[in-house]
Amino acid sequence: KFQKILIICGPGNNGGDGILIAKYFSDREKNITIFAPLQLGKTQDSKKALNELHNKNLIKENINFDEYDLIIDSLFGVGFNRTLSDELNDIFYKINNLNTYIISIDMPSGVYTDSGQIPSIAIKANTTLTFHRLKPGLLLMPGKKYTGNIELLDINLIDLDNETKIHLLKPPLLKKTEADIHKYNRGTTFIIAGRELIGASKLAALAASQASLRVGGGVAKIFVHEADINFFKPHILEEMIIPFTNTNHLISIIQKTNILSLVYGCGMDINRSNTEILKFLLKQSFGIVLDASAFSLIKNEKDMFFKLLLNREAVTILTPHKGEFETVFSFNNNKIEASIEASKQTNSIILYKGNDTLIALPNGDIFINYENSPYLATAGSGDVLAGMIGGFLSQQYNGIEAALLACYIHSQSGINLNRGLVASDLIKEIPNVLKHVD
């Protein structure tokens, strides 16, 4: 298929792989050129590969990239974490602006292996052939944008990285629904509705409540200020409304209610009353999902809230997007490290949302959701996810099961719907995805 093939080789082991590829094609009389902007054979394995290349005339110094219909990127591989020279920046820019098919070996050159970060530019591959296991940099943004189709090649490595704590997200099995179950022992999810954001508050509360029911919860109950009941009533479907008059009244009701799962933060205003409610909730023994405005509340009294979170024994799941995460936690351009540290600081499961949603546990386990849809970036999508997690918690799934299932079903719903989806579409798509989870 390809008539002229350019292989860009680096000085290390990745470059050695490129040399061996060149030898393979050359031995089969393919039109091959090797370009080495950083020299060749700087490691033992790459020297060995260079010695096996009998036709050194394949190595050229002056290249016209337009002449080739396949470029194989074998410049940098695993372990790359440096800045690029101006020369390499120019080379990568030229390559990315071609219509030439590009295959990267192990990692697209310029993508940091462990974090997916790029120094300035990286080679944008059509296909990445990676060895033995997937690397975090292939799955995390922005590196994910540069990998194209990923093909994992088995090179017969045994017992290497068998204790890794980084996992590709796969959903656990759904529980069997018994024939004699009824709505109250199927699970009840509680949601506290906001007041000040008007349409957003309504959207957030109802999106979360409907999602909790769609994933199998039996009942959804929304705490609504009595002055707002008429505002919510026209839009209530299967939910139940629990009215309250003020903060103390709400706290009193919650104290007298048997709660297993509660979602807080969706559509909330940032004020003293909601801060007091959050303080109270974090001292309770039921599972909590914190989303959206909860992170702004935490920011205002961070030390106190971190202490409350750290001391909680019940499951706590935090679901920030990038802006919300950085409101509360430090970020060092390594999403994995930052999420693990946040999880340890708060004794919570961190579901860090994005096209590369990542779930971190305090013990250092990480789950990366690779399959996702950019069309999930729409108002109410996060509220649906929070409600789904709350719905699974109400059915007595443990915290990580609830987070994994909700994240998987949410992203698959987005993939199925594709362009034009809105949050309410996600809710309706949940049953279609549930049929295929097992």
C-alpha cells in the first residue's frame, strides 16, 4: 500500500525499534529512509539494532517530508519527559501538517508517558503501536488526542508490572434484581435542591433524581424549601418532595430520616446556610456524593472541611471537573498523582471528570475511563452522573462499584447518543446501556 516510507529514529531504545523496522522493510525491498535528527545508537539495544542494519545508506540527513506516504515515528518512547528543541518543534509541526499516514511506536513522540502532558507539541499519530500494556500517557489528556487508534502488541513479557495500581475502567457486574423486591428496599436516593440558581437548581436536582431512578433506585426524594415547592411541582415526575422551612428544619428532618445515599452540591448557591448544611452532612454516617457547588463551599473553609472528610467512615465520592478540582486541590500537571493525593487528603473516592475521567482511591488505585464522548460537555451532564452514583449507593453497591458503574454507563450513553445530546437524553439512554453492562 505504502510506496515510500520514512522512519524517524531517536538515539535510544525506541530508535532501535525503528532501525529494526527499517531493516525488516529493507530486507523485503521496500523503499525505506531513516532520518535521525538526534543521532543513533546511544543505548546498548539501539547500538545492537544499528549493527544489524547492513545498509547504512538508508540513513539520510536531508529530508523532504512531503515525499513520503507513510511516516513511522520511532523518536521517543517510554520515559520521555523532556522539553523539545526548536529544531524538533519545527519537525513535529511540519509532520503534523502533512496528509501523510503516521504510525507511532509505543508512544507518540512528545507525549509524557506517565501523565499525557506534552512540552509544546507532539507528533499526532493515526495509529500508535504500543507494547505489553497501555501507558497512562496514551489514555490521559492531552496525550490522548495524539494517539489515534491504539493497538496493543504482545511481546511475551511475563510478570512485568503485575502489581500496577493503574487500571483501565471496566464496570463491575450488576446485582440481580429479586422477584419479591419493592421500591423501598430497592434503594432511596436523597437530593437537596438549591434555591438561588433558579433554572440551574431545578435542572440539577431533577437530573440527579431521575438518573438515580434510571440506574435502579426505587425512590428519589428531593429536599425543597417550602417557598420553592410550586417552582418544582410542574416538573416533578416520579420524585417525592420533602419540604423544609430553614436550615435547622432541614437538619432536623435529615436526623430523623433513614438515609443511605445523599447527593449534595448540584445547583447550590454559595452561602453560609449551605456551608452549615455541608458541615452537618459530613458528620453523618450515610454515603454522600459531592458535586458542583460543594467544592466552592469547601474552598472557603478548606482546613475544616478536609478534617471532616478525613474523619468520615462512610463512603464519600467527590466528582469535580478540572475547574472544581483546582478550586480545592493542588494540580501539578499529573492528573494521576494529583487525584491520588486528593483522595488521601480527603479519605474519599475522587472521580475527576473529563474526556479522560479518572477515579482515584485513597490506597492509590486508579481507574482511567478511556472510552468517552466530547458531547458529554453539556449543562446537566455532571448532575446526571452524580445522581447515577447516588442511585447505585442507595442499592448498597460499595463506593468504588458505584463510581465505576456510573462512570461507565454515563460515558457509554454519551457515545450512543453522539452529537446533539442534552442531559435529559442521557437519562433516557441509561436503560439501553444497562441491558449490555453484564
